[in-house]
Amino acid sequence: MNIEDRLQNAARAVGELWSDPVDTAERLCRVQERLAQQPVPTPVESTLHRATPPKPSAGERPLSEVAFLTVAEVASVMRVSKMTVYKLVHNGHLPAVRVGRSFRVPENAVHEYLRETYCEAEAL
Amino acid sequence: MAPTSVEFARFFTQWDPHVRRYLIWLEGDSGVLDDAAQETMIAAHQYWDRVSSLENPKAWLFKVAQQRLSKARTARLRHGISTDPHELPGRVGHRDGLAQREERLTILDAVRKLPQQQATAIALQLQFDHPLSEIAEIMGISTGSVKTHLHHARATLETLLTDVDGAA
């Protein structure tokens, strides 16, 4: 059997997974339980490729005051390579705005990321 | 505005299996996959206004699923818990014989070894039969890049699967 047929067969087999309505209902219950446990949503979403800029909530700086850093500047602040910064942006760990072919990262997002990972490192 | 429970249940029933079938091409750890899929659906609930306004939320869901997968992997790594990577979630159907299951695991394992972009492109094409333009939209790249990723993915898979068959 050639590779293409094997890939198609695997795709067909995967297509049959999770088709049991009883299982789906169980998974829905689990998600609804989790939603019930977190009444106040604290969404963390990457702004990568976002069409409209995020609205600043109360207490946040308005967009006009947000300083944006280039990837090279972020790399310099974090003392890592530019490639590491690109990976963070692509993985969604660091929100960024796409400007043409380059990225701009909000300064506060870098501080937020460092604070978050610092706390996580402490917890290890 | 949050969805009603009926609205969300309908959405969940329609899209959760698709998200999981997409993620299984990228992740073999059933615990990580489950976490990522759950988080994706929770994100859809939180961003309901945006998600419900989309004609086809697949691109949004898959993009978020990929981000949540990355977070779930990091979290699982940090907590040091790992489930059996060969444990496939979901109930195994009657037609799913042992040989077919082994074959599927071999193929999925090979796809997961590919670079992320290549694995994503091949998963979207094989599993959902998306046209190149839709894969490009979901991945946020050009159709030319999608073609390149698919070409390299197939070439690498051929080598990987031939090696596996040779070893067997």
C-alpha cells in the first residue's frame, strides 16, 4: 500500500473517533462543570493576526499609550535570541501585532510574560 | 454575551469532535489532548460573541486549539504527569481491528514527528479535506507556503514510514 493510501486510511479511522454521542455528552458535562467553577472569565488570547486591536479595560493603559517593541528589542530585554521571541509569538505565549511582515510586541505583554513565567519558575 | 446552555451544547456537539480529530494529528498524549480540547471549548464560550458571529468558526477554533495545545504541553511538562502516548482517546469501534489500530498509530506517530507547520498542513488536508486556500487561511500563511509544507511533509513521511516498515 502506498503512503497516500495509508494516510487516507488513517484519516478515515481518526474520522470515526469521538463520534459516540454519549461520550460527547460526557465531555460537554465536564466542560460545563468547569465553566460553572469559573464564573468570572479571565480570557487569555493571543492577539496574533487579530483584525481589530483589543479594547483596553478599566485600569489598563489606552492603546495610544502602549509602547510597542520590535522583536530585536524584546530579545534584548529578555536576553534571548530573536528566534526564541519569534517562537514565543508563534506559539501564542507572547501577544503581538503583525505589521506587514514583521511583529510588534506590546511592552506590557513582555513584562506580563516575564512576571508569569517567573511565578511559574518559583512554583517548581 | 454568554451563550444559552442549548446554544453551547449544540456548538460543542458539532465542533468538539472536529477539534479533537485535528489535535490527535499533533499530540499523542491523551491527557494533553483532552486538556487542549477542553480549553478550546472554554475559550469559545468566553468569546461567544465573536465565535457565534463567524460563518465558519473552524479557523478560529483550530488556531486557538493549537495555542491551547502548546500551553497544555507546557503545563503537563511542568507537573511531570504523562499518560501513555499510545493510548488513543475515544471508544474503539467494532470495525477497528488491532492491525488497523497499529497502522493508524504508526501513521499518527510519523506525522507528529514532522515540524509543526508541516504536521498542521497535512492534518488539515487529510482529516478535513480542506482546499489549499482554507488551510492557508487557518494557518495564516500563503497557499504557496502550504504547498511547500505539504510537499516536504509527504517526502519526510515517506522516509519515516519506510524506515518503520524496514525496522519491522
